[in-house]
Amino acid sequence: MTEGNGGLIPTRFVVLVELEDRPSLETAQGIVGGWVEMLTLANGDQMLVNEEGRIHNLPHNPIASALAGRNLVGNAVLLKGEARWD
């Protein structure tokens, strides 16, 4: 994703963003590019991904997939410690 015109423009690249502070729903939606699905990882961390990523044919995210132990697509947000959602 790249920034332009005040928003995110989709590209074929994906990112994994680790945040130190708890993001708002709006911030998370902006990063993943749509509806947010929260996954709880085996170590207790949380990952936010685009709930409709496959429908929108988003590219595979190999780093997020490796961390989550499942095939994920699109941008992802990793939440640790105080950044985790309740």
C-alpha cells in the first residue's frame, strides 16, 4: 500500500504493521483496507486482517501467514501487549 490523495492506494505489495498503541477501529480498517477480522495467535498476540480479503483477491501475505500458521492475504496488523484489543 502507498499513500496518496489522503488515503491508501492498493498495490500488489502487502505489509505487516506492528503497533505499540491500541489502534481504533477506523485506523485498523484503513490499514487492512476494509472490514476487520481479529485472529488470536497461539502466543496470545492478536492479528487484524481484512475479513473480505479473499473476496477482493488480495495478494498472499507470507509473513502474516507464517506468524498465524494459516494462509492470509492482504495487509495485517500485529497487536502485542497493551496494543491488543479487549
